[in-house]
Amino acid sequence: MLIYEVLAEKQVWARNGMKVVRKYRCSGGMRNGRVVASPAQCFAPIDMKKRIQLKKLKAKQGPKMLRKAQKTKRVNPASRRLRNLNRK
């Protein structure tokens, strides 16, 4: 007997370069709350090398990355469209 697990991942709008695309917000697994391209990614194993590398980068350039991301969200037309699309 096969038991299928129903994934309750919610679809959200996200940015892919200058395009606005549909992605999923994980409701379980190691990536709970994160926006991913496919629901299967929510339960995929974590690549520890990449995770440690990003942690080092954020420690080194965190404030710089934050300022750049905030400017992009303010200025980029795709990001501005996104804000309205995801608003409840």
C-alpha cells in the first residue's frame, strides 16, 4: 500500500533576474519558510560546504550585501511588481 504525502507548499511570486516567476514557500523540512523553485527542494539534503561558504561570505560582506539587496528591492521594476503581487 502506497501512502502519498500531500505537500502544502504555497505558491508565491519571486524574482528570477528581471522576470517575475512562480515559486514555492516551504511549509516543512529543513528549508521551512524559504522560497524555492520546486517543492522537492524543501526536503532535499543540505549541502554543508555551500552553507558554510555563505556563512563566511555574510560575515565578511554582510552589511554590503544588505545595502545592495535593499537598493535592488527599491529600484528594480521586477522587485516593485513583486511587492504588490505577494501582498495579501
